[in-house]
Amino acid sequence: MVLVFKTNIFSQLEIHVKAILDSFTQITSVNFDFEDCDKILRIEATEDITSDIELLLNSKGFYCKELI
């Protein structure tokens, strides 16, 4: 399943954010689209972990909200 989020993450933080997301064994792929005005974060995962990702990244000071 593909999860898509609007964020405030910029390219210099990509490695840091990917390291944070490494704690999720359900994630198979993480990609960013920094060219998009919404700084899109796309995650491929084996199950719906949307709320867990939002909670974790928000608790680390990032804006992260699912795009529907």
C-alpha cells in the first residue's frame, strides 16, 4: 500500500527522516518529492501505518499530514 503525506521536510533532512522511519519494519520504500509545494513523502508499506507515521514525525517537530 502507498501512503502519501504533506510535510515541511526539505532535502537536507532526508537522511535524518529516513533514519527515523527505519524503526517501522512495515515500510518497504520511502521517497520524497521536494519539487512539489507540499514536500510530498511517499511510503510503501505492507500495512496502514498512517497514524503511527504522523504521530512519530510530528513528535520530532516535523509537519506530517496524510494527503487523501
